[in-house]
Amino acid sequence: MRYDGVDVEVREGETIAAALFRAGLEPRYFCGIGVCFACLVTVNGQPAQRACLAEAHPGDEVSSS
């Protein structure tokens, strides 16, 4: 997965937020259950995806905007 131009290793079954947190990138993350919408990211051109719920996949392009 690539996040704002940075390569991030992903593990099978983990969310985008978990992968970013594990990589030390500190995503915008608050509730962890998709209620607060603090973790919205764009995934493969699809805006407003919740990083705490969206599964991370190798090759995904994720941006904070």
C-alpha cells in the first residue's frame, strides 16, 4: 500500500488505520469503529473511506486528502 507517497507494509486482514499506525505514520484515528469519521481517507480514487474499517491491500493508493 502507498500512503501519501510512502510505501507501507500491509498484513492480511488488517485495516488501513492499523497498517498506518504500525508503520508509525499516526493516522487521524479516534474511535476505531467507524462512528466518528476522523479517519477519512481516499482509497484508489474513492473519497471518504474510513481507514479504521477499510481493509488494506498491497497496491492500494491511499491519500489523506
